[in-house]
Amino acid sequence: MSEDSFKNWKFIIFLSFLAIAMIYSSHSAERKVHEIAKLNNKVKELRSEFVDVRSSLMLLKMETRVTRIMKKRGLNPSEIPPQIIRIKNNK
């Protein structure tokens, strides 16, 4: 009779180990899901910041804005259009 109870205890311990392993696995998977959700939110936030900074940069690069800023510093746009300088290489 003690041998049968020992077999039962081994089986109960085995089932307990499997239950603990299953609980650990589910907690680990859930932790990863939360981490992925956090990272996705961070990616969306960074993408939004990128678009915002890019649009403000486009506004800063506009010719009228640059001209206005340079006038405040005392520089005016040239009234004479630029000319192309060509150098002929005589060999």
C-alpha cells in the first residue's frame, strides 16, 4: 500500500511541476506582450515627433522665412542673378 501511495505522490509532484511551469510560461508570455505594447506606443510617439519636427524644418527652410531672418541680421538677397563660370581645360 505504501508503494501505491508513493507512485501517487510522484504523479502529484510531477503535475505540480507542470502547473508551475505552465504558470511561469504564461506570465513570461504576458510580460512580453506588455513590453511589445509599450514599444509600439513608443514607436508611434517617436514617429509623431519625427513628422512634427520634419514639418517645422520644412517651414524653416522656406525661402521667405530665410530671407526674413537674414534681413534681421543685415543680409539682403542679391539683386544680380548668379552666373555660371565655365573653365575650359585646354590639353
